[in-house]
Amino acid sequence: MTRLLLTALLLLGATTALAAGDYRGDARCPLPKDWSNYSEPYDPLQHPDDYPTFYKADWPGWSCSYQREDGVIVQYGDSRSPQEQWLDTWGGSNGDQN
């Protein structure tokens, strides 16, 4: 039972990291040393009823991408603002999604 619970928690953590964007970066996409030009990392799935209005919620997020030698595109972060992420996740489109 304990193993099952531990496995479930690890999987939940992994899926949350993927949903929020992977902000760890790597050697070719290092994280910015100063976040002053970007919004903080944001996960709209954690805030279904809370449209982001905090400081820098309308600023773009940090992102970086490149194509590896084998053709795979590596993407870190999300360049959309927290407000754009929230609207894209929780129904901010102009179309009818009933």
C-alpha cells in the first residue's frame, strides 16, 4: 500500500511539472539569473477559479527552445503570460465550447 501511494505521488509530481512547463532549463537554455523581465512560472491547472491579476501576470513567461542534432525540438518554459495561459486553459477563447 505504501509503495502504491509513493508511486502515485511521484507520478502526480511528474505530470504537474509537465503541465506547468519545465523550468529547469539545461546547458543550452539556462534559466535567467534575473526574473525581472519575465512573469514567474505559473501553472493554470492549480488555479481553476482564480484569474491571475498579480504583479507581472500580464508579462510574458520565460521560454527557450532549440532543435537537437537528432531533430528533436527541446522546449522549456512557456512564453505566454499567466493570463494567457489561464485563458487558454479555462475557456478564454472567442468560440463556443459548450
